[in-house]
Amino acid sequence: MKKLSKILLGTFFLMILLSTITSFNVVAVGDPDDTVEVTGDTYTYQYRTHTDTMTMFRFKARTQLRLNANVNLDVNFDCEALKIGAKDFALEIEGEGDLLMNMTCTEEQKELGLLMGYTYQIRNRNRVQYQEGFVVKLECNGTFTKARLSIGVTNDNSAGQWAYYDEATEEWVSVPTTIKDGFLTAEVSHFSTWTILMPDYTILIIGLSIGGVVALLVIGSVIYLKKRK
């Protein structure tokens, strides 16, 4: 019994140690430490190492882009805030050296066929809809070990998932997404074009409707046959 207790205790401490080692080191999304007001669509920023410090860039008093990194980071922003509107996006990066990044934010991505209200078939054969009105294209020169994408949760997107566009297969691929501290969040290992995609409930609703009609027909048939007898 004592031997079993020691084994269980050792396993518990090992799990804690692994959790500590593999945890995301940069600060979680929260109140920004600094806010930069941007009146135009573009902005260039040299971000020097401020670990556990988050800077928020507010474009045209509408679209908020939060940024946190543990390395030196030069960023070129391009954000069509008038079309995007009130969105709150956060990018957290853990890297190994200086990074140069381009961040382009648009309402739609016509080149990739991503248009508001459109339905798509994604890799796992599920059908999804694009309703978010926020697409972020991330390009990075340099090495980063991990990153986290987050966007503020609303009543409209709470069931959504982060997805990226796979250039090789020309399709959207969803990734595991969780809700944390009021944000839809996904940890990613690469940068490309990302957005939020919603499950398409149209087929489910149609299926339920057809099922309801069939059920009514069956019930009606049973009642009719009973009356005939």
C-alpha cells in the first residue's frame, strides 16, 4: 500500500512538472499595459522586449489588436477598421530571436473565396459558415516556438472555431478552440491566414424538419389505420 502511494505521489508531481514546462509563458489576454491610437489603416511598430506586457493598437477607435511577445518584434500593421468594426483580437508570441512580422486584417478575403454568409466544406467534411467579419493574415520572418490567437467572444461566435487556409489543398482547416477569459482562443504553431468559422446548422435544421414531417406522417397513418379497424 505504501509503495502504491509513493508511485501515485510521484506521478502527481511529474504531471505538475510537465505542465509547468509545457505551459505558455507569455501573459494571458487581459487589460493592456499600453494603448496606441491609430487613426489610419496602416501602422509600423518596433516592439522591444517587454515580457508579460501587452500593448493594444486601436484602429480608428474601432478594431482593437492586442500584441504580446517575449522577443524583439517589428510589426507592420494594415487594418481596414471601418469595415471590420468593433473586434478585439489578441496575438501572443513566444519566440527565440528577433522577429519581423506583417499583420493584415480585413473583413473578407475574396482571393480565398471567404465572403460573409458563405458556406464551406472543411477538411473533416463538416459544413461551416463565415460570419465573423474578421480575417487576419500573419507573415513572419524569424523563428517562433508557439503563438496564441484570441478574439473576443460574442453571442454570435461563441460556437466558432479558429481555422486557417491551407494553400496546398486550397481549403480551410479548423483547429482546437477554447473559450478562456472571454476570448475564443487557439494555440498555433504556424502563421498564415486565420479566421473564425461557425458550424452550419442548416442541414441539421432541414434534417430535423424532414424527421418531424416523417414522424407526423407515421402518426397520422397509425391513427388512420386504427380508425379503419
